[in-house]
Amino acid sequence: MVERAEPFVDRVAAAPAPASARRARAEQAWRWALGEALLFPVVALFTLGLVGALPDELLSDSWLVILGGQEIIHHELPAHDTLTIWEHGREWVDQQWLGQLFFYGLYALGGVKVVLLAHSAAVASAFVGAIAAARWRGGSVRSVCWIALPTVYILTWASGNARAQTLALPLFVAVVWLLIRDARSESRRIFLVFPLLVLWGNVHGSALVGALFVGLYGVTYGFERRRESLRSWLPRTALLCIGPLACLFASPYATSLPGYYAHIVANPGFREFVTEWKPTSLSIQTAPFYALAFAGVWILGRRGDRLTRFEKLLLFVTLLMAVQTIRNVIWFALAALILIPTPLDAALKPNTAAMRYSFLNRALVLISVMAALVAVVGVVVKPSPWLTRSYPAGALTAVDRAAARAPGVRVFANEQYGDWLLLNRPELRGRLAFDIRFELLSKKQFETLVNARRRVQGWRQTLAPFGLFVLKKGPDTRLAAALLRDPGTRALYRGGGAIVISQPVPGR
């Protein structure tokens, strides 16, 4: 018995050392990276474009999402507007409250720079997640690269606005991945879509998109099993169809959300006056979208058998949404990146000469990682004024001087500057004409605003109560010129794209 016993010391010596285990994992990761070498430059290119354009991604919605979080912290969840003149007293369903709290927390932690870096991280995670889902579905590195290239351009301009919707992008990818995974191999993991939808529903209104696709999957699931016994599929189908609606209303604004969503989706003023709500017409900017759409239709026509019924439906619906509204292009781009590579592989001839050179693979991986790191570090060390160059401090100084000379002066500001002014000058609360929350304006108020900018139908009467204007060079240049022709009106500041003007107010 004793002779056959294994010595304890030998067993200990035979166990792999922690350093050896770490080395083995590192080697495994390196081999994986070399196998995905072509994808590294694509991700690096996307990262460079994203972080390099950060100053241009700080827009009116960015300031609103920070201001909204500040309002919640200092004044609890809003119910009615108290920030502006035209929207005063109007019901404010702050559906994005959780996203606003998140971004305001980042702003309090490290200012605008941290907010923009978090925005970039969320967009990049959605892009990388979509690539990972495409590879999981069996798409080759070559096909994923082909689809990723136009997607890089589309995502760069479609996500070029740091706002609450940014947080919805990785949620969309996660929900779609769960749905297409379940369509191929039924699992209880599908029920993870419900907590994701609850989170999404308190972050951004695009949760309607996620709820729509979960419901469509439920319908597809039931349709494909309609000939089986009801007990085997009906409960799951009912839960997938009804559950998303319940998730949308798991919010502090539950009773107000039906009217809110109806107003947002069916508001004719948005499609008429707001660019991102207009149909996606062909232009240089949207050309990659149309190229991806036509390529997708061609590929599906040839090898649509490589997709499930739900995956085809997902592509068709996202494409239809994208054609109808510019802001929906991003959902189609992410869905196409996930789904199209697999049928593309079937449509293309096999590539037997793909990336066999280990030296080139190593160079691609290392150079791409270094370029992405240098770009991110370069932004981190940049001074904050580089990020806020479109919001000049001189404009705030001019506003302060005008407000000191005329206490209580009312301000008419371009929507790009409205929430920026309210965040940096809280004393302007209730004295600003309007801000970027166009959903709070009635159609008549919308028309009044457009007519004032176009200088038609009593525009001087509309602007007469305002003694201070913060306008944007370009869209407001002609309005500024018209105002400055009036006696007593003068420019207080020009720079950084901003024009600050004061005018005498009758009766003051």
C-alpha cells in the first residue's frame, strides 16, 4: 500500500506554476489576435475617427443630458418644465433620466472630457460587440472586414453626438445577439432581454426599437412552431410579445409614457424641421449606407438561406426604418454588421491566400493597438478648452456683462447653446426662450421659431421681448445681420462660431 502511494511533493511539483499558467493564457490570447489580425486595423481606424472628432461630438444633446442629471440631483425628477419661457409649465416626461444621471455623474467626476471619453467607449463597445457577434455567427474575418468598412463611416457620423442614445447602442447589440442566438439554439438566456429592456427604457426612448424586435421575435417563434402543441410554444411566445411592453413602462414616468412615445413617434414637426428625423435621402454622407443596403439586398438574394427567418425580418425592418428616418440608420448598420458576413461568405469564392504571413499579422496587431492607445492618451492629455472650442468662454463673458447691465434680460439662443448656457449660468433659468427639447414645443411654437429664423410672418414681434441673443454662425448668420441693422442693436462678441447680440427691449 505504501509503495504505491504517490508522493505529496511530486504532486505539488507537477501542478503548473501560476506564472506558467499566465504565460499560457497570454500565448493563447496572442494566437487569437493573430487569427483576427485584419480586424485590428478596422477597429483602430474607427477608434481614431471617434476620438479625433470628440470636439465635434459635444453638441446640444450633450449639454442637455448633463443638465438633466443636474436637475434630478438638485430638484428631483422633473414633472413640468421650469427652464425656458416657451416650454414653461409644459409636462416634461424625462424618459432619459437614468442616462442623464450617468452622464452628470461623469461630468461631476471629471468634466466634459470624461463624458466624451465615456461616449466613445460606449460607441466603440457597440462596434466591437457587433464584430464579435458576426464572428460568433460564423462570419469570416474577410467578410466581417468588408462589412465593417462602410459601417465605420456610418457609425462615425451617426453616433457623432454624445447623448443618452449613446448608451443604447451596446444595449441594442446585446439584445440582438440574444435574439439571434435563441433563434438558432433555444435557451433560457433569451429572458435576459427583459432586464436589458428595463435598463434601456430608462436610458433612452430608442428602447422602442429593442421592444419591437423582441416582440417580432416572439411572433416569429410562435409562427415557426404553430403546428406543434400550443402548450409547447404559446407561453414563451406570449411572454416574448407582452413582456417588452411591460419593460418599457418600468419607469418613474410609467403613466405618462404612452403619450410621450406617441408624441415622439408621430410628431409631424420633427420630420418637417429636425434634420435627423427626416427621410434618408441620397448624399455623399449617406452613400455608404445605401451601398451597404444594396449590397445586403444582393447578398440576401443570392444566399438568404444562410439566415433564419427572424434574421431576415430584422434586416428588413431596420432597413425600412433607416430609409424613413436618418436617426435610424445606425440600427441598420449594426444589424448588417452582425448578420451579413455569413451569407457574404457563401456568396464569395473561398480565399485560400488570406493572411498567411505571421510577420505581417504581428505588425497589424501591434501597430493598430499602439495607434488606438496613442489616440486615446492624446485626447486624455489635451486641455479641456480643446474639447469645448465650439463653446467659447468669451460668449459667456459677454452674456454676463449684458445680464449685469440689464438684470432679468430674456435670452434667445440657438438650440446648440441653450442648455450650455443653463448649465454654466443657472441664473438664466426661466429667462431662455427654448432649448433642444423640441418635443415640448407645440407645432405652432415650432412654426413660430422657424419663421423667426427665416425672418418671415412677424419675426420682429416674436423676438421683440428678448434683449440678448446667442446665435450660431452659419444657420443664424442672416438673422444676426438683420438684427444688427436695427438702431441700438450691437454685437457684443464674435468667435468660436458664436455671435452674441444685445438689442433694446421696448418698455425697459
